[in-house]
Amino acid sequence: MAHVLAEELARTLRVAHLLGLVSLLGHASVRVGPEKILVSPGRAPGSPPPNRLRADDVLSVTLDGRVLEGGYPAPRDLVVHLAIYRARPEVGAVLHTHQPEMLAFGLVERELLPLAHQGADLIQSPLPRFGSGELVTTQVQADALAQTMGAAAACHLPGHGFLVVGTGLAEALCRAQQLEEQARMTRLAISIGQAKTVNRSQADRIAGQRAGMEDFRTYYAAIDPGPAPAPPPTPTADTGAGVKELVARSCHLLCRFGVVRHLEHVSHRLPVCQGTGRPEPDRFVISPRGDLGQVRAEEVATVDMAGNWVDGPLEPPPFRFLHRDIFRARPDVRAIVHTHETYGRLYPAAGLAIPPVHRTGALVVRQPLPVYDVPDLIFDQEPRQAVLTLLGDGPIVHERAHGTDYVAATIEEATAAAIHREWIAELYHRAAQLGAPRALSDAALKGLPREGPAASLWWDYWLGL
């Protein structure tokens, strides 16, 4: 029985990933017996993300938190699952998601409208809310969450995620999917005005008529993509060839998430030669113009610190001179990402900050954002110097109506900052159309540097997509 449930748990998270309900973040558990559950692993180096999960990766855990089997660490908030199982004997499965529509509704004081028949019974009463973005890792917190959730099918974790429970895994996944659709329809209904809803008596009658969970279990099995293969190993930045491959992969990821297309740039210092303590010769590589989603490592150009094109089949863009200036002024910087994002350009243009409304991306948007307030291509020396002065010793600088530069010690960090800033800006914008989004609590912000997945884990996950 346990192996069958482990297979279903792994499949549940793979399908939840396919449906956009989880990403790198998200986990699930299922009750095996009165004193034991199975749970997906937490985020750690080597730990498989939801789309790569297999039955053999699943952990067996007692209701007092002892890990009986499993080669990976348990989720940091395992206590939440355990508290819910102890408080609610009828619950057979718990699913922790990061589904985008529900994340937006979790940030504002607005309830979902039962606009579709599927799932209308779940939202006849407002869904409970718990916390302000903190990770729930203590028994006291977990018991308080379970008490707040009561007998509800789901619970908002504002600034963090969303919890859904069911009698089994299929029901928990089904509810998560239905609630995401209700949230999407509610958001759209708000923009068009009044809409008829499904009342309680109608919702209860429909719930009694719907197909059983076996039907959904069969459907989820049919659309299961299976475990995704692991991405190829990430090259090191110790060789010129490795650096060029890193730049190409960064371009591919940034393009996938829509923050670059073909007029943006990624650069990286060439490695320091052994025994000298400095690059010999002092050079960096930069992506060429063109479809950055298809750029190959061998197309990446090499540039010296005078700005000269040293080698590579395609001429580097004039923006290389700003990259050169940053490398000259900032020995701590090894990688630079220049983006032309949508939401990340919109808010500075309006003179508005992007609040830290979610754990993912909060560290990026909390940084001061110096803005060069002149639309310019930054080719000439005067604007380059102005941008460099604004950047100072910080990790980010923005050029209004142009784009954003992210600098870091690793290309993984610069790439993750660019993707996460746009992600959190879009989430904030979606939530702001619904109400007044709440920012993370001070306690949640304080814990972020040690609690969030490292940039290298995001990089590995994204490459696996």
C-alpha cells in the first residue's frame, strides 16, 4: 500500500507542476495509517523538484515527526502537515501549492466568487488566512494554523503559499485546480462588473452529483508527464569554455521567462589564471545580439577591458562598454544581466516601488533601486558614468524606459534576481487590481536570507524545464 501511495504522491506533484500549481516550491503528503504519513522532500542540494519527483524520493514520517525512510531532508514546514493530520482525522492528504491566482487573492481582503459549478461548494464561506509570509516551523505555529483552518478545504498563507486538503491526493489536487479556476474567473469578473454566482443550495446539489474521485485520479494519471530528466551538469566558471556556456544558459532562462529577447545582454568575467591572482589577459565575455533563447556558447563574444572585440563570430553590442565600466569599478562583480522586463520597467516609470509581497523575490525588491531618469541607450561616456555612480556598491540599477542591470558574484545569482524581480512585480500588479496587497511581515523578511532556496537551486530547477 505504501508504495502505491508513494507512486500517487509523486504523480500528484508532477501533475500539479504541469498545471502550474507548484514550481520549485510546493510539496504534498498522504496519510498511510493512524501514525504515519508519506511526504515529498524539502528543497536542498540534490533534492528533486516536483516535476522530477519519483516514488523512491518520497519520505516516510511518523506523526511525531520522526523520519523512518528517505534519503532527503523533509520540508521545513513538515509540522504543518503533521498538525493538520492530528487535528483532522478525516484528512487523508495535504497539498502545499504556490498557484499564482490564489497567491494574489491571499494578499488582499477579497473573497472568491463561486462562478463555476466545480468547486463552488468550497468557497461558500470565506477561506481562512494564516500568517504574513513567515515559514511555519514550530509546533505552536502549526497548531495555531490548524486551528485557524478549522474544517475548511483550503487556507491562504499570505506572502507564502496555499494549503489544500482532501480525503486523498486526488481530491486535494482536484480542489487546488478548481480553486485556481474560481480565482481566475473572479479576477476577470471584477473587470467586467456584476456576474451571477452559484449559491449554497445549488453548490451542495452539484457537489452531490459530481463524478467520484476515481474519475479524477484516472484523468491525472492520463496527463502525468512522468518524471522530468535532470538537466545537464552546470559548467564551472573556472574555464573560458565554461563561462561561455554559463552565459548561453543564462540567456536561455531569461528568455524563457520573458525578461530578455534579443536586444539585452549577459556578461561574465573570464576566470582568474592560477598563480597570478588576476585575469590574464583581463577580459570578459558577453552575449551577442540575436535570439537569446537560441544563442550558443560558441557565439558568445570576448571583449577586453578597453572594450575591444577580441574574438567570437558575432560582434558584441555597444552596451558592452557599460559592462566593461562595471567590471573595472567593481572587482566583486563577476556576472551582469541586463533585462528589458515588463512589470519591472512599468513601476519605476510610475515612480512606484514594488513591495515585498512574497517570499520569492522579496530580497530583490527590498534593495534600493537607483534609477537613471533619462531615456538613453547608455552608449556614451556621460550616461555610463551616471549609471555607474548610481549603481555604487549595490546589486541593481535601473535605466528608465530602457531596462535593468543586475550584478552579482555568480551568474546564478544575477539570473535569479532578474527573474524573481519580474515575477514578484507581476504578482503584486495582479493583486493590486483586486485590493491593497499586504507586504511580508518584518519577521518573515528577517528570516528570508537563511530560509529561501539558494539561487543555484532555482538555476538547476529552471534548466530542468
